[in-house]
Amino acid sequence: MNTKLEARQKIRYRIRKKISGTAAKPRLSVYRSNTEIYAQIIDDETGNTLVAASSRDKDIAAQAGNKTEKSKLVGQAIGRKAKEAGIEDVVFDRGGFLYHGRVKALADGAREAGLQF
């Protein structure tokens, strides 16, 4: 019997077989816990995290709102930081999570901030 975590892990590996970030087009990786959401832009060739943002950042954590609204703020923050680092295009990695709710809100926020994917 597969647990929910094992099922997500299988989906995650299946996604990662197809998706890889390069220096020219890094990977926007999303992790969603029950209470927080985290996003990183990663260059998989060197294994470096170029930009990161999360709902635990002081400016986002201080905002009022539900988890979906905070996810959108995290998306906007990662988009803003990516622009400052000179990153325009990314590959979106949903990390085995379904593309709706908080994950979709983060993606929409990143698109609003000017990231292409």
C-alpha cells in the first residue's frame, strides 16, 4: 500500500526525469508543507541554488492572509529576486504536488513578477 508521501515521491521522480535546470534556464522548484511554502531557483548543472524565497521570510510572514495569498506573495518575491539576478526564463518543477491551490498561486505570482515558464 502506497502512502501519500510515497506516491508524491514517485510523481516527483517521474517529473525530475524530464526536467532539469541549466545555467541559461534554471529550475523553479516548489516545496509545500502543511503550513509553509518554499521556492528555489536551481542550476542543476552546478547544483547551486541561485535564488530562494519562502513564506517564512520576514516580510511575507508579517503579512495577513491565508496560505494561498501568502503563496502568491512568495511567487512574486521569487520573481522579483530572479529579475535582480538576471534570470528571465525558468523550468517549473511542481515537486510532485498537484498544480492547483497554493502551487498554482505561487506560479501565478512568479509570472506576474515577470518570470517566463
